[in-house]
Amino acid sequence: MSNLVAKYAALQALVKEIAEGAADAHDDETVAQLAIDHQTVVRQLESIGNQRILEVSDRDAHRTVGCVTVTEFLQTKLRITRPKKRLQAVQALEPMHAMTGEKLPPVCPNTARELAAGTIGPDHVHAVLDVLKKIPSVVDAERRAFAEQTLAEFATTLTPREIGAAGVRILAHLDPDGTLTDDRDRARNRKLNLGCQDSQLMSKLTATLDPIARALFDVVLAKWAAPGMNNPDEELSPIGDGGDIDADLLREAADRDHRSQSQRNHDAFKALLDAAVNGGLLGGSHRGLPPQIIVSITDAQLREHAGVARTAAGSDLPMSDVIKLAADAQTHLAVFSDVTSEPLFFGRGRRLASQAQRLMAFAQYKGCSKDDCTTPFAHTEMHHAEADWADGGLTDSTDMAPACGRHNRAVGPEPHQWSTEKITDGPDKGRYGWRRNTDPPDKLRANHLHRIDELVQHYSDIDKPPPTDVEHQLAGEGLPRAPAQAQRFDITWPDMVIDDAA
């Protein structure tokens, strides 16, 4: 058997030689050809990389490097931006094993062949797969295979965008009257995606709605997005569906409404979400937390009306919006000022964390405590981090940490599993860190992704001399306060929770 380890070492050495080389001695035509050859090799390596990923999946080899799932392996170890799309490509282009053990041919053999030859790239592959997903399920295998072959041939000369345009013609050929699409196809293609927040904290929402969802949305927009309705810029604007609003008042509000239809649609959707969250539609609890907006801020941010607050669901709110929400809220539960208002220590008296314990953990961690995990707090479980419940662990706030489901289940004594331990010094002191069960022991690591602003502030404060009493008084703050740990308290409101962490 060939020694792949040695060959990859030789490849890395060769890549280093090529990187250090210069094309000064070559003519322009050769330089252009070198760029073409380079891109061909990059595409071929993408195909070989698919084989490596399949081998990792078949052997569960991702566990040997501390990853719970193959997707996590692609994200953290291979640093692949879109791991799910890459796995879809692997499943379509590589020979997969059947339930009975034998190897099956690739679903898209022609596309796989072109990628292996370097004539197409991963963007071409994704474009081909996107078109194939839209073929009606009732189309027979022979015509589906013809479509894949045709798209693979087009991909060798067309751009990924042009492949999409060619796909429209192929779909029209396969289903010229649009009669083959059925409920299975509609169910398969429905989707709604919420994009990441940009630099302005805005998010893009994209969706493919099935016919019933579209019809329902039309009904909502007809009432909630009518001119004058749910206008955040108009104090007297009717809220909700406007069913009980006087017609003259609604007409006057419509006359003052200068929003576009798109803006009215947005504001109607926002008002609908507000009604769902604050109208009791979501029930009384979600993973031990109230199903409402929960934010974590400091008293300095409240005082200065500056900064960004992180919600338990993982989104960011500018302080102006936090103040706006707080103005309409009514306090109904004060939670733990120096551990007095709510019990945080249950010992062996109960297994599941209380709401107060969940709020305390949110104030401390903001999300999953496993290093490099991006799961927001609202989607975590409370992990008995000091000792597992089955091993006599206590349901005390000091002994628990939030963990997403997959990482909570990854804790255990096996070599491929993880252990948790409290950190005793540095900016993460008092929080739980994670280490893989290796020999010698792996380094204890905390998750900084959810607390970047705190860490930046921590290291900024290290370089600053402590303010004098006079400076505090001139700032209107009185004398210096006690340490942050003695000043922490949380307040839960009907539509938000503020963690006032000094």
C-alpha cells in the first residue's frame, strides 16, 4: 500500500518550493498557462479532498481529533466555510456504501469525473446540484441521468451563474407544462433562512414558501402591512390588525404614512413576531428560560446608553433598542442579587436547572461553554460540569455550565471524549473550560466567542491605572464599588431580561 503520509509531506514540500519560485524568467504566454495549470490542480485537489472527507466519515475518524460530528470536523479542523454544502457534494460525487455494505456508484458520475479532471470547480458542482434538486421527483432515473450529464458538459465551458440559466431550460424540457411538480417537490424545496447580522446589525431573510405559507402571509400583509398600520415612526399608529380601530383614525394614520410597501411588510412582520413573543403564544418556557428577549448588558452601558447587548438567542441589539424595549417593560422578577432572591443551590434535590440558574449561566457564559462552539445560550442545556449527575454531581450554579446538546453528550471518560474543569486564574477564572481526554492531558480551553467584548475590555483595563476617588466623584459615580462578582444581578421583564453585570 502506498504511503500517503509521505506523499502528502512531499506535496507540501513541493508547494513550498513553488510558492518560493518566481515566473520572471518566463514569457507572458507561459505565465498565463501556469495560472491555468495551477487552477486545474486546485480543482483536482478538491476532488481528492472529497475522498479524504468520505474516509473520515466512514471511519468516524473525526472523533480522534476531538470533533463530535463530521460537520464540526469540516468547520474547525478543515476550516471549510460552508460545511453542509461540501458534505452534499461528497455525497453526490463519491461512491457511497449501501446499507448492505457494497459500494454504490456516484449519484453524479459525470460531474465527479470533470471535477477530478480539474475542468470544473466546486462552484460549478454546487450549481449543478442546485439544478438537480429542482427536478420533479416523478421524473424517471434515465432522464435525470441525462440532465446530470448535460449539466456536467455545460459546466466545462459555462460559469456557475450560466449553469443556473441552462438549468432553467433543462427543467422546462423535463416538465414543459409544469404538471409534474407535486407536493413532495414543494415540501422538499421549502425553506426560510435568516442570514448573519452585518456591520449595521441588520439581517437578510430569504425564503421559498410553499403555497399555503404564501397564502397565509398574503392575508397577514393585507391587514398588518396596510398603510398606517404598525408604523414604528408614528406614535399614534394602530398596532396589530387594526380590527378595533376607528376608520377615521386609520385613514389619518395612512395619510401620514410615507413608508414603502417593503418597509410596511417588514414592520408588519416585526409586529407579528412581537405579538407572538409577548402574547403568550410561545408558552411559558424554552429550555428553562422564558421565551422572550433576554439580553446581557453592564450597568455602564445602561448609564452611558452605549454599546451592544447580546441576546440569549445569539443576536446583537444596539443599546438604543434595548432602552426602547425596557421603556415598555414592567419588572416582574428580580433574580439573585448576591444570591438572595432566587435559590441557586439545589444539591441533589433536583436534576434540572431552575430558571434563575439558567439566567445566572447566561450572564456568565452567553453561549455554549465548549471552546469554539457558536451555539447561542437559548439552544444550550445545563451541563453538570464539576461532576456528572450520574456520578453524584450537584445541581448548583457553581457546578454547572451551559453546553449545546452535541457537546453535552461528548463528555465522558473515553479517549475520544471530553472533560470539563473550572479555570482558576486569568480572565476566565470561575468559568468551566474543556479539554480532550488525551495523554498527556490536553490544554484546558474556555469559549471566548460569546464574550469577545468582555475580554477586550478586560485587557484594556489592565493597561489603565485605577481611577482615583476624586475622578469617580467628578464623574458622578461616587466611590469605587465592590468587585463585579458581588454586584451581579439580573432582572426579568415580560419581553426581555437584562443581566446587569457590573
